[in-house]
Amino acid sequence: MRIFLAGHSGMVGSAIARQLSARDVDEVLTRTHDQLDLTNQAATATFFADESPDVVILAAARVGGILANNDFPADFIYDNLMIEANVIHQAFANGVTRLLNLGSSCIYPRDAAQPMREDALLTGPLELTNEPYAIAKIAAIKLCESYNRQYGVDYRSVMPTNLYGPGDNFDPIKSHVLPGLMQRFHYAAQADAEVVEVWGSGTPRREFLHVDDMAAASLHVLNLPKANWDDATDPRSAFLNVGTGHDISIAELATMLAEVTGFEGRIAFDARKPDGTPRKLLNVSRLAELGWTSKIGLREGIAQTYDWYQKNVA
Ligand code: GFB
């Protein structure tokens, strides 16, 4: 079997690559961004025609934290729409019958009932700081569902909660909260600084999933028996939430990161920065019914990620 792993060098893609290499997969096809620009329709078509993969895992995306989403909305919607339209359509056009599309929990309405079930999709307005990215990720689910309905292929989607782990982006401005604060606390601890600034009020609640758990869940879902995708009355049928089922406040996360990095100063909150969605916790009961639950606890995962960060980034 030939699996095309799109986005193999990103945080999630590289975690999936590690797990595929430990399994008995015949061949994993990868291309760097320089070798293949997935926003380019002609280049993507040529790649699929030349390589004829059997299965596709779509882990390529433009991703970033709350400020990057807010500051570069055109990049987030354009790049993601192009990547997913090109990959999903060319997969279909070249005979790929099984595909796994990776999305994000920001697809759900800002004020969705918590924990969020799959059938909350498209029931209300989105969070404005990441609406363009969310619209692109909803479009990818609908591309998969539409090709399933019209052509009888088996294209599934998984919607992970906020991910973290080795290979994350630790950029102080563009990253997500966990790696961003890990780096800030690390340098503050090294410098014996008095204060670390945390964006927003500290009250928003988020759910964090280690990327190795995400990779395991992705392969679990890819290998599930074929579902009844024809049941258009159940919008949950073609995608599944992936999370831990537990959330914490940003203030609690900051305290945990201070402890792990050894920072002993004060934590201050910068109310000029956006909070984003007040709470984002996934209902993961459907995936649990299908045999998968997360394994890596948050404190353990943070400690392991900090170890990786110190060896590879700091
Ligand atoms: O991780 P984050 O950027 O993503 O921010 P979202 C989560 C919360 O942490 C927000 C606060 O309330 C931030 O204000 N925060 C505190 C920080 N300090 C920091 C910091 O130093 N850096 C960052 N980044 N946040 C993203 C979406 O939303 O979630 C994406 O914009 C994607 O589209 C991703 O869906 C998973 O959870 O708010």
C-alpha cells in the first residue's frame, strides 16, 4: 500500500510519520514544501498522476495561534482552501478511495454547548479571530462528505482539539498558547525574570492533546471499517472529534508551565490581547465508542515536550 502523507514535516505530520514507520506500511510518500506546493493545482495534479498513491493522509495546512489567525486571515483561508481542494480532488481523480482529512475544533460555533458534539457543526456563528481558518476547515469536511455522497469514496475527517508536542512552533507571536508560553517561561526562568506576561484574561478554557495521541487517533480512524457515509441525515457520520475530554483555564496552564520550566516570578495578564473563544472542549464519546481514547496526561505531555524543547530548540 502506498500512503501519501501530505504535511509530513509539520508537528502532526511528523508524529504520524513516526507511527507509520513503526507499522508494516509498504511505502509512505512524502514531499517537502519546496518539492511540491500543494496550493498549486497543476503541480498537485502532476504529483498524483505520477505517484498514484492508494491512501492519502491530509495533514498539510497553514496553522497558527490566535494572533497569527487574526493578523493574516487571507493567508489562512486561501492556503487552506487551495491545499484541501487540490489534494482531495486530485485524490479522487486519481482513484484514491480512502483519505483522512485533518481539521480543527475551531469549526464549531463560538457559543456551542460544551462539550461540543459533532452535530454542533453549522448551528451558529463562529469565533471571529479564526473564522477564515474555520471556514476553510469546514469546507474540507464538506469536500470529503460531498465526494463520498457523489462518488462513493471513503474520505473521513478528524477534528482535533488544540495540539502540542515535539515539533511544535515556539515562535513568540505566531505560535499557539502552549508552546508560546513554554518558550516565554523558559527564558524568564533562565534570566531569573520577575514577571511573565500571558495574553488575555487567563479565563478562557482550552483542551490540549499531545500530538502522539493525535497521530494514534488518526491511524485508528483511518483503519476503522467503512461507515455508512450515505446516511446524509447524520452530519456526524463523516467526521469525528479527537480530544481528551478535559480542559483547563489559560491561567492554570500558565501555572503548570511555570512549574515545569522552574519560573518562580509573577504571572501578569495582558488584557489588550484577545481571549478568543471562552471555552473549547470536545465531546469525544463517539470516538470512544469506536475504540479510541487519549493516553498522555497533560502534565506528563508538557514535561516530555519541555524535554524535547530543551534538547532541540532552546
Ligand atoms: O492557542 P491559542 O493561540 O489558540 O490561544 P485558540 C489560546 C488562548 O491562550 C487565548 C491565550 O485565550 C490566548 O489569548 N494566550 C495567553 C496565548 N498567552 C498566549 C500566548 O503567549 N500565545 C498564544 N497564542 N495565546 C486557535 C485558532 O485558537 O486555536 C486556530 O486561532 C486553531 O485557528 C487553534 O484552531 C487550535 O484556541 O484561541
